[in-house]
Amino acid sequence: MKLALIGGKLSHSYSAVIHDLFFKMTGISGSYDLIEIPSPIMLAEKLDYFEKNEFRGINITIPYKTDILSHVDVISDEVKKLKAVNTILFRGGSRYAHNTDYFGFKRTLEMNNISPKGSKWLVLGYGGGAKSVIAALRDMGASDVLIASTSQKGPGFITYDEIKQLTDFSGVVNTTPLGMYPDIGMCPVGRDDFGKFKTAVDIVYNPLKTRFLQIASEEGLETVSGLYMLVAQAIKAQEIWNNREFGDDIINDIYREVGKKL
């Protein structure tokens, strides 16, 4: 079974490590390649390549989770809702689009005993990953979800300068790539902003403890890295490609193994 991850820059990625561990633990024969695509105009050509070379599926990461939508045939309920894709299954000449980030983020909160129900949350950024986080928070009962964005305006959106005006918020989630390897010194918000929250979650996983999480921890917040989300969404993708369930045990086992490497 041939699989791959496509994205703009992939030097930070641990996806191949996760899927190689999955193959080893399950005995399933497969390969998982990392393929950088420098421009969205190359997406159509690459997808044709994957089909011609009998790939079972691919994952999609920054910055193509929305661009890929114009190149698929069938979209799942999650994709209809989120307008973002991170997993494609090639089957019978068709391209089936899915989103497993939604599942991965929900499992991350559940694994850390964090319930958004009845509380307010702020999401930093509005890219493909943010849409999964926002939907998960709302579906898990958050009373309010605001998005801090540099480009979007309107109901539900605020500027980064307006964060200082927030009151009674429980959590903040970083969905921007700021702080991701190799730019590990960057943080999307200032130290003073962390006092507005009790919990900080970063969907960035490399480094395991980003600058965002370092400052949050220093300011007394509960912190959660993006690694469990990465592993959980990867196993959900394998369930789609293999048409079978694997359960939480393998997620937990791979999470522990990858954590040792980070």
C-alpha cells in the first residue's frame, strides 16, 4: 500500500515516523512518502501521478487543505461542514475527500480530560486546521468560539489587538504555524494575553513544547501539545484507507513512541 503526505514544506513533519510505526505494529505492508509541492498549480499533476502509480491515499497539510477541494470527486460529511481536506482515498477511479483533523482534535481534548462544554474559547488563525478545531469545540458544547485573524472580519472574528479585551475565556488554541520548526522562537500572541485563559492548546507538534506553550506554562496555564492530535488523525486516516477500525490502543502506543523521539 503506497501512501504520501503533500504540503508546502515538510522538513518539520513526523508523519512518516507515525505511519512507519503503524505498519510495524499492525503488520500491514506499506510505504509513506513526504512530497513537497511548491505551488498549488502543481496539485492536479501530482494527484494524477498518485493515481497512475496506484497510491491508496494521501494526506494534505499546510497550505493545501482548501485548495485540494477543487481536485476531488466525493466529499465526506466532515469536509462538507469544514470546507477543508486532509485525507484522500483513491478508489475505483474516484478521489474521496475526508478530514481526520476534526477527530484528532476531539480525541486530544478527551485524552486530556478537557471539556469545552459551557465555556468560551479563542482560536488563533483561520486556516484549514482552524476549521476542524472550531467545529470540534462547538460540537463539544463550547458556549462561544471566537477567532483571532489578521485577514478575516465580521461576527465571530476579532483582531489580535482585541484579545486584551476578552473576559471569562477558558481556553486558547493556536492553529497558526508560528513556532513550528525551524522558526521555534515565534509566538502568535504576547505574554500579557495568556492571563485571559486557563488552558492553552497548540496544534503544532514540532517542537513538542512550542514557544506558545512555554510561555503559557510559565504563566500557569494547563498546556497541551499537538502531538496526540497528529497521531490520532493519522490513525483515523489509516482506518479510511484500510476500511477497518484500529482503536485507541495503537494511537496511545504510537504517541508514546513518537514522544520519545521529540
